[in-house]
Amino acid sequence: MADRSEGRSRRREGDDTASQRGHIPQRRGARTAKLASLPLGVAGRATLGLGRRISGRSADEVNAELQARTAEQLFTVLGELKGGAMKLGQALSVFEAALPDENAAPYREALTKLQEAAPPMPTAQVRSVLDEQFGTRWRERFRDFDDTPAAAASIGQVHKAVWSDGRVVAVKLQYPGAGPALLADLTQLTRFAWLFGRVSPGLDVKPLLSEIRERVLEELDYTLEADAQRAFASAFADDPDIAVPRVVASAPKAVVTEWMDGTQLSSIIADGTQQQRDRAGSMMALLHYSAPARAGLLHADPHPGNFRLLPDGRLGVIDFGAVARLPDGYPAPLGRLTRLAVDNDPDAVLALMRDLGFVRPGIQVSGQEVMDYLGPAVDPLREPSFTFSRAWLQQQASRVADPRRAEAQVGRQLNLPPSYLLIHRVTLGSIGVLCQLGATAPFRRLAERWQPGFAHESGDVDA
């Protein structure tokens, strides 16, 4: 018994040491305990809050403190675990603009931190990964290599270096153990999905977790990411609006690309000028609409950490681990459906939604009910330009999430075909970032130019 107890103790110490050194703890028990601390922490704070109310503090004061502490614990744990936990946090972060103002303040700063930072790997671990991926003579490929990471994300971190030909490069390295940790996290997080509803009201986290799980194997293979980035870089080479760094070298768990300076989108969201906001937002919309036609791919990770505004006004785009492969561009039926909604043709909208599988056989719903649900969501396409705002997004979120409203009841009867799920999530995420920016963007003009089926219905011509 003593030997087994000591063995368990040593394993726990090993997990703690691994976490401190930048490894992803791989034992399911250790990670489960971290994640289990979230609901337990919420319960403990609720009990503490009751005690403080009894002691005389106002309910508003106590609730504000509880919200702040919940946010701090939630996103600290997600960031420390990296893997699937942090990936979910990053996915949620693009929806923070939908939070009601009275609830948003405690969460906004914690959410934003996840977009750019995570605890780093130690130097010895970094060099070990480089040995494994590029061979023990990898130093000969670089003139200089900065051991301190420049950025960190859910399954990897980035180092700044100088390639042998003098180019400044970004070296992205995958955390050891990222794969098993990622899958274990996503399984465990599904059990705590209710907790994340407190962060982003109206967002059903379980489908998001399922969709992330379906794509993790691709994201873990950096050779696939490098191939996607090469396709984007080729499609947008010498583009006046979009800049994509070229790939220099790649391996299954490491990729080297040209370095890209610029003002991070999170900084523009925090204190950028309106001109910067509008420019960044318009270029994000251009990327979203045009990439499937130009590259056969859709950038599927639209959180602010993956974009920066360059000194020459172009939008710099990085991180192509998550992409939707659309070799024929955007599906034309989606463009036709959107156009019918903009033209306020409820019967045609309902008929096409039934044909596409958005309304399952046997579901009784009227065209007007569907239009009441969809109508405000296509507001950005009704005018030549649209100003995105947190207030508008909060209104949409409240409208479709409040179970007392008819729109929410209609929404629960609709179905999202699996083939459109990723496109839908990326579209919502991109709109969430535009609302964080408060940008005015020419959504309609871009849809007319790039979205098959949208311009055709009324004879619009390409802009």
C-alpha cells in the first residue's frame, strides 16, 4: 500500500512539474481535477457570497465580485491547461461582444488574454522539439533563434528567429502531448458545458465542442497547416489588401514562416482609431468572402490573435491550422438563401431551407416565422455598408436566445446541416470580431462580388 501511495504521489508531482515547465499534463486524472475545479469553484463562491450578503454587503457588490472571480478562475484554468480547454476559450472569445454590458466587464479582459497568451514551454523543451522535428543540427538552419516565445496558443507557441538566408521568421512548435490532452479536454469540457453559458449567454457550447473535436486531428498535423498557408500565400501574393506570410519549412509538429510585424487586432479593439477599425473590419470581411473563391479555403479561426494591421494598411493573416476546404468556393445555395432573405421573400426562403435540410421533414413552421427569425441577422447585407456594434450583436443574441420569444422557439425547430456547420461558425465568429471592432464594412458589396448565388437573384453586377 505504501509503495502504491508513493507511486501516486510521484506521478502527481510529475504532473505538477510538467505543468510548471510548460508541458501539457497528460494524465487524465490531473487534467480532470483542474477542470473539475471550475464548477466546484462556482459553488464555493456562491456559498461565500451568501455569507457576505448575510453580513451586510449589498447583492450588487457581492455579485460583481463573484463574477470577477469566476472569470479569473475560468480563464486561468483554460490557459494553464492549453489543449482543448484553451481552444474552447479562444473560440468563445470571439463572441464576447454578444455579452450584455452589465455582465461583460468581468469577462472581457480575461477573454482577451486567451487570444494572445499561454504559459510557455521551457528552453530545454523547445530545443528537444526542434531536435525531433528538424534533426539535431537544426541550429545550422538559423542565424539566430530567440528561446523566449513571442506568442503562445492552444497547442503550440511561436519563436522569433533569423533563417540562414537572413529572413526574419516565425517558428511555431507544438506542445508535447498536445494531441491526447486536446481530446481528453474536449470530452471533459462537454460535461461542464452549462458553466460556459455564463460566459456567453445564448451560445450552446456542446455543438461547438463537437465541431472542434472533428477538426483537431488536422490542426495537430502542422504539415497540413503549412500546405494551407502555402495555398493562401499563393492566392494573395502581392494583394493590395491581404498579406499572408510564406512558408519557409515545415514538419509534422513544427512550421517556419516569414515573420509578420503589425498592430495586433486585439490592440485595435482596445484603443484603435475609427479609421483602423474600419480598415481592419473591411479587410476581414474581404478575406472571409473572397478566400474560398481565390484559395479554395476558408480561414476558420477568426479570433483577433490571428490578425494584425500592417503599416502599409494591409491585413496580415496568420495561423492556418483550422481551415474549411471549399474547392468550389462558397456553396451557391447559401448565397441564394441569403439573397432571398434580404429580398424578404418568406415563401421562397422556407422552400429553399427545406430543400437544403435546414427545416427537417415534418416540422411545421411558416415562411414568415422563419423570416422573423432570420431577418435581422441579414441586416449587414441590406445596405451598401453596415456598422457592426456590440449593441447590435447583443440584440441579436437576446432575440434568438430568450426562450420566451417566438424567434427562439422557431430557432429550436431548425436544423443546421453538417456540411454548413463550420461555415456558419466562422461567419458568426467573424461578425463577432467586427462587432468588437465597431467597424463599418461594405458587406453587401463584398457579397455581390464574391458570394455565388447572392448577386444573381436580382441581377446585381460584380463590384
